[in-house]
Amino acid sequence: MSTAAHLPVPAPALPAPAARARTVRLVSDDAGLRATVERICAAAGADLLADPPGAASQGAAPGTGADTDLVDVRHAVRGRVRPGTVLVGRPEDPGIWDRAADLGGCAVAVLPDAAGWLADLLTAGSGGPGGSGGPGGTGRVLGVLGAVGGAGTSTLACWLADRAAREDRPAVLVDGDRAGCGIDVLLGLEDQDGLRWPDLLRIAGTVHAEQLWPAMARTGPLRWLSWDRSLPDGAAAPYAAVLEALRRAAALVVVDLGRAGPGAADTAALCDEVLVLMPRTVRGVLAARWAAGLLAGATTRLVPAGLNVADVDDALAAATTGLPVAGALRFSGAVPEAAETGRLLEAGRSRRLARDVAGLLEAVGASR
């Protein structure tokens, strides 16, 4: 008899256990919102658990045992929201980001726009709300910095973002000048509802594009994020997190950096490229040279602007500042009035100014 006959027969391999479906509990009495969450759960292979009767109307916390808790912003109560809860709402729900901060920095899902992000979160084995949010974005972040105050920095930032958006590319204008009292005023849209920087000041961790994009204010195809007129409270703006999220959603993010200074330089470091706007004056050239030193190491180009009252041509500006010239922005006497009457974007679409703006976008590789 062979030796092999006495060897034990190996037991058949057992099948790997099936991955357990994640469970989700939603606190909401909004039938439409619940239907949206049901569809998301079905797509993610997650099980939506039933609420106890009256849970939403009583402001009750989600029950224990669910892998993920979703709470309607209208029913979120401080002290009854567990860590890791996702606050859900619609684009028209006011103050959703501020409410998330009050509750300790909840993740936010503005539905239905954030359905893809929420489905990824609910998929078995996915990370939590603090995850990376996916691969790095491909959009460009372009900063606009004024060598001196009053150079037209905000105006140029508005025109660049508007031009890109009107070329059917996702584009967003970001107000990076906290002391400017809001780029929404320059747009004539200060009364329009939408996300503002103060709504984001207490949000911690990663900001996801799918959460941010649907909540943003917009005019036509252009989305924008502005400061407001509230006094600073000492909270630092999450520029890095927000710009990274917007990079994932937009082809071009234009940041109004305001006047050159250490704070503006910190935000400029988050940009792929910075345009320094310089009046064609002796002071303008000297200030641009100082700004160039402040931005050392960053990809920076110069934009001479306005009337040439001091015989400052592009060659002299480049030689003095050490910066290549991306293009010029000509003077238009109609712009100051347009900025005060809510017609700034319209003014930038005039034939001559639009040609200058298009040339600048092409120079930085941001044109179609």
C-alpha cells in the first residue's frame, strides 16, 4: 500500500464570507429626501434602517447599531448627534455648513448633487467622512495679486473667472481678500443667497467637492465664494482644504489675493500660478519688485495695467521686477462706474477688454 493512502485528505476550502452590507439610519421626515437616500443606499449596496415613529419630529438621535448616521439639517440637535454623523440637506437649506460646524464639524452632503460622494462613503469598505475624497484634482488654481492697493486686482480676477466660465468650462471665483468686505459687492450680488467664507470657518478636516459645489452662489455659469462684511473673529480660513476641493470640481479656480503682503503670500503658495497686477507707475514697478521677492519660488508673471503715465513699458517692468510679462490690461474709463452699478462682468466682456483677458488666460495655459 502506498504511503499516500495514509495521508489525511485536506478539507475542502470554505467560501470567503460575503461582505456585510453597511447599515444606514436617516433622521428626517422629508419624504423626498428619504427617497433620494434610498436610491443612494441601493446604488451603494447599503441597507437603510427604519426610524422609530416620530424620531425626526422629536429631534431624536439616530439609534445605535447603524454603520452610518444621516441627519436632516432641519432636525439636527446639538448633543444628539454622534461623531461621524453626516448632515444632509438640499441646496436651498440655509446655514447647512454653519450648522455642521455647530455640531462639531460634521461632514455635509447637499443632495442630490453629493449623491456620488455619499454612495462612495456608504460602499462597504469605504473610508469615513474624513477620507481623502479621491485622487488629486486636475483643475488649475490661478491667483491674482495686486502690487499696490487699487490696482484692479479683484476686477481682473472676476473677468478671468467669468471668461473661463463663459467658455463652457467649470470655473469658480474665490475671494481670498478677507479685508475687502466681499467680492460679492463688486459683482452687485451681495443680497444673493449662497455659501460664504464665514460658513466654512469652523469646518475641520477634508472638504469634498461634491459637498461644496452645489452650495455655492452663482451668476450664470460662474460660481463664486465671497467674504462678507462681518468682523474677523480670529478663526483662520480653511483656504487649503477649500481650494483643493474646488480644484476637483472646476477646470479653473481664480483666487483674488488682494494686495501683496505676508498673508496674501501664504494663500498664493496654494496656487499653481500667480499674476501680479502692476500699475504703470514708478511706485507700481517698485511694489511689484517687492511682491516678486515675497513670492520667491512660486510661478509668477507680471500684468502691467492702466495708462502708461511714467513711461514704464513691458521691457522695463520685466527687467526691474525679474518677472516675465503675461500680458497687459488696458485702461477703461467705464469700469469704475460699472463696478458700482453691478455691471462689472458686462464691462469685462467688451471687445477690447475681453481680448486682454483672453490673452492672459492663454498665457497661463488656462484657455480652451
